[in-house]
Amino acid sequence: MSKYILLAGRAKRALAQEIVKELGICEGAVALKRFPDGESAVQLLEPVLRKWVFLVQPTSGGTIAKSVEALLQAGAAREIYVAATHGLLVVEARAQLSHECIKALWITNTISPPATNWPQLQVVSVAPLIAETIEQLTKVDEAK
């Protein structure tokens, strides 16, 4: 049994499956529900006891914070890594995501990152991915 698990939150299932395939770790499921008043509820659908968790979410500091609370209550290891596929973090996101158990928060640079003095925040450039894709397309075109 692996000590790692990836929970996809609201991220597309295909993205989660691609990530776990690349990493060779287990995929878990989380049920998220948003209420009209802005509150949200998180239900873990997989056991996470003593596991290191990689949480993939599109955005939303509040939902990530609720997920972290649920993970800790369920006994997950106190090292949680978060990848927000869009770096659209609301104003209160830093306060919500500055939990001591969140060891890293990765976002892409498709949107200007918020604070620069946030130690856990790591901005990942999508430029190499886009450049590689363009390079592959031009090679195919040149081969014709």
C-alpha cells in the first residue's frame, strides 16, 4: 500500500488519472458540495490515514482549506501538497491556505500570482509546455 494518494477535488478526472499514472501513486476521490450561501462541504471517499496527500483543485482557497481540514480530521499525514490548476486565488486565499500542514501550493503562471512573499506558494511556468507543443507541431509540419 502506497503512503501517497492524489485527491482530485473538482479537477477533471482525466487530469487526476494522468497525474497518478505519471507518478505511480493511488488516486482517491473527494465529493465537494457548494451551498448557495458560499459555504462548502467536503467528503473524503477514500481512506487517507497516515498518507501524504497531493490535492489537485482548480481554484478556490476556501474549498482547499475545507479539504485540508477534512484530511487532517481523517488522520492524513501532516504534509499536504496542493496544486491549483489555475492560480486564481481570492483575496482571503492566503489566510485560508497558510495552514502549517500545507507544505507547498503550486499554481501556474497563466494568471499573475498574488503575494510574492508567500513561502509555500510556488509558481510553475507553462511556457516550456507551450513551447514544446509548438516545437512538435512545427516538426510535423516540416515533415510534410
